Amino acid sequence: MSQISLTFPDGNARAYPAGVTAAEVAASIAPSLAKNAISASLDGRHIDLQWPITASGKIAINTMKDSEPALELIRHDLAHIMARAVQELWPDVKVTIGPVRDYGWFYDFDRAEPFTPEDLGAIEARMKQIIAARDPVRTELWDRARALAYYEDRGEPFKVELVNRIPEGEDLRMYWHGDWQDLCRGPHLQHTGQVPADAFKLTHVAGAYWLGDASRPMLQRIYGVAFRNRDDLKAHLTMLEEAAKRDHRKLGREMELFHFQEEAPGMVFWHPNGWSIYRELEAYMRRRLIRADYKEIKTPQVVDRILWEKSGHWEAYRENMFIVEVDEEGAKEKRVNALKPMNCPCHVQVYNQGLKSYRDLPLRLAEFGSCHRYEPSGAMHGLMRVRGFVQDDAHIFCTENQIEAECAGFIGLLSSVYKDLGFEKFDIKLSTRPEVRVGSDEIWDKAEAALKGAIEHLGLPYEVNPGDGAFYGPKLDFKLTDAIGREWQCGTFQCDFNLPQRLEAEYVGEDGAKHMPVMLHRAVLGSFERFIGILIENYSGKLPLWLAPRQVVVASIVSGADDYVHRVVAALREAGLRAEADTRNEKINYKVREHSVGKVPVIMAVGLKEVEERSVSVRRLDRQGSESLGLDQAIQALVAEATPPDLR
């Protein structure tokens, strides 16, 4: 039998017979490792302990202490265990697919009756019985004919379709959890008892079209979350409760910020309060861009398909674009245009106007660009995922030698902006060249080295995502962490060697010859809509005074103070504060409660004493008691607090 060599994380290598399994490798090292092993990593690929290893490589044995592979296996196994429990409880239910996602998994079922909360409880109970049974998990490779016959005999049409979708010649792997079987790529644990029975919970049911196609059957999707231990599950459920309180859709209604309606799905109707937040954020970003030497431009929203064909978007992104057909006067056929899904090709058109020299570079073109992308109705989620949005978009045209400096400048800008907006922590991921790409290896080497060098020179930690770059160049993705520990992907910085070439962008170099610039795509906030949703949830609606749409409400305690209330409001507005009067014939406690629900940061209560003393009683949102201040003193303090952080 031929031999292979497996190299371990400590650098030592051992010879094994070809076809050895990871379980056998673990046993050859130590009985304790064999007992605790759950899977292995082979040349960076997550593999099952049962799979034969036929070629030499680098191997690491995983245990439950290895968080990432452990969570993947726990959640993947629970998807199968849940599907088994459902079919044991309701044998007529048809199963489809059940992938791992975020903090857990989901599985889609075809069932005539809707699942109820009581059903979820019954499914959880059956799942725990299956876990307690410690049923073995085994796997086999089948040919297509055998798999098709198996699922046809059992009346599983969705599995038949999945088998037919698998390319010819590709192995079909089958898994059994006890006697229950599923088509799955794996890997999985070795028996059901390895899943922690007290660290998972089924959360909710939602509708989902088969394969995301609205013309296909509507299925029922059961979601679950899972962790390595009960404490992690409890912490996550607490976070979910807090997230529900902070839901920007709920707070958007209470604060009267925005709404959506069926006549414009995925498009935001901004109310005065919400538009105030938007305008303040835009003004802040505009000031930051001006200081960073960006030139602001504005490009059309409707552009002829010819440009999208040249840029490559028509071929790669057509299904996500909104098409606009126009009957041009005298034309034999309609002219086909599209609402722009992104700003990049239009920015190249601005760059291409007039001959550029190396002395003009770097040229930083910024736009608060309105974009439209088709999102399936089931994928839209408040401000977080919409069809119409505005990006704080910019493109930097530069030479290859300028990439690192521009990257460092962008990271400095981004970190400063995030800090101003209340986000102290963010993570960076460097995505490197994918297998399918454009450009030479030499160019990719330069671009990746430039991004890596910029991060390291700033002393910032980062993770590498091998092979996850765009086809036109490597990229940096920036994930910020909010007040309750959730991560949000917002900022991005991407090197592009493709679009300038496709759209014939050039500059004259020092040598007098024409060269192609590098195009750097970058955004700090991403979409304004989404970022405002993140801000609302991060602050639980209690925005910093400079961003709050209603900064001060001046409320009368008695009707005799009404005239003074209006004078105070006028003085506040004169000082540049957003202030309003509340002289309704209601008790002051009622007014305070109502404006607190609306997340007004400052409520000034005014009675006859305040009129006589020319003072105000200042109440802060979520603070006990109030503070009596002279009117001028109160205004001065609020003006300082309401000044945007970049102007202080």
C-alpha cells in the first residue's frame, strides 16, 4: 500500500498508509486525542474523521476546544437532528436543505399545516431524546442512480431535484444520524451524543420559497441557534432580547423616523425626524471628505445599457438591476437603460474627461450616490436591506506606488469616523486573490503587499481570507462592533485593475507614455440607510445630541408659563438647536413620559418659578431628577454638546 506524509501543527511529520482516516491518525497520537477528536483540518479544509485521506498534506485534529470547527459541526448536526425529529413526529413532512448560518442553522420543510410555537417545543424535546440516544453517525459515497432511486422510493421530490442539480461526476455523500438519512457534503460529528443538549434553542418559523424562487413552492423554515455550552447560549438569548428592544423598525415608529409601504417596496419614506438624522450624517461625512481632499461629484441615476456592457455589470449583475425602457423619438426600437446599482462606471466617465497626468494623481472622486438594486421581497429588512439606497461612495485613481499610502489614509479616516460615531472597535479582514481573476500575478503581488503593508504600518490587527478577494483585486473589509457585541460589515477598500482597463482610463506618466491608473473603490459607512439603522440600534434610539432629530422639548408645567416656553424655544433655535414647544393641557409627568418614548435627549420643564428666575429645569433622557439652570447657561452647555465631534 502506498504511503502518504501528514505534517502536524508542530512541524513534525509522520507516514501513514494512503486511505487512513483522521480518526486513525488521532488514535496513533494518543488515546485521549482519539476520544476527544471531532474532526480534522487538512490543508485548511474541514474534514470528517471518517473520510479517507489519500494524499500528503498538513493536518490538525480538532476537539471541542477549537471553537470554529466545533460550532460548525454542532450546528450542522443539529440541522440534521432537527429534520429527523420533525419527520419522526410528522412522517408525511418532506425535507429539503438545512445549512449552518450566523449563530445557528435553519432547515426548510414542506408541510401542509403551519408549525406552531407548541410544535417547536415538541421538536426540541424530540431532539434532546435523539441526542441522549447517542446514535452513531456514518457516511457513504453513492452514485447518482442509487441516490435518485432511494429518494424516489421515499417520496422526497426536493432531494431528487437536489441530486439532479449536482454536476455529473461529482461524488454524492450520504449521512446517517441513527436510521435517519440525508444528502450532505459534511463533515459531521461521530454520534448524536456529542452535541450539547443544553446549548441550543429553536427560535422561530418563517416562510421561504424553494431555492429562493418565488415561482416555486412556499416552504416553512425553522431557525435554531446553538453554542458549545449553556452559558454561551444564555448570553446569546439575552443579546437577542436586547436586540429586539433596539430593533430600528420598532424605534423608527416610536421616534417617527421613516416608514415603508407596498407601493414602493424596499424604498424608504423618510419623515422629518429621520431626514434630520440623515442630513446631519451627510453633512458630517461631507466635511470629513473635504478635509481629506476628496472632490465631490454627482452622476446620473439612469444610464444606457452600453456602459453597463462595457463595464461588465450587464453580464455579471443584470438580474439585480432595474431596467428602464424608453421610446426615443424616431427610434426603431426602445432604448434600454438601467438604474445604476453602483457608481463605479460613472466615476470612470468623470475621470476620463480631459487628459490626466501623473501629477493629477491621486485623484479622489466622492459621491453620495443613489443606487438601486433588486432584492427579493423575502430578503428585505427595514433599513438594513433595501432596494434604494445612498452610498458614501468614492473612487481613488492612483498609481501602483500610491496604493499603500492611499490605503493608510483611508484607514485613518475610517477609524476616526467610527470613533466619532461611537464605535471604538472594528476588525479588518484582508481578502486575497481568488482562483478566477484578472491581472497578472505581479500586479496581485503588489496590490496585496500594499494593503498588508498599510495595515501593518498602522499597527492594526487583521485576519486574512485567502481566495476571497474580488476578481479584479484584493480588498479590505471593515467590521465594527456595536454596543451589544454584534458585528456589522460597513467599510470596504478594494483595488481594481479591471474596470480602468475596460473603460479605457489612462494617465500620462513621467516617461511621457500612457499608463492605466489603479482604481480604489472605498466606502466608510456603506449605505446611509443601513448605517442609520445600525446607529439607531447601537444607541437604542438615544442618539448623541448632535445627531438627535429632536434635541430639546420645552414643556410648560402650568398654562401661565406658555409665553415663556415659546421665548425659550426661540432662543434655543437662534442658537442653532432643534427645539420645540409643548404647551398642551397635560400634566408634566405625562409630557415627560411621552417625549422619553420618542427618545428626546433633553426636556426642559418650565413653571412660574422658572418664568420669574429666567431659568429652566433640565431633565435628561433616562436620568433621575432634574437640574435647575439659568437659561443662558443651559443654552451655552447644550450648544457645546450639540456641536458635531469634528467641529469641536
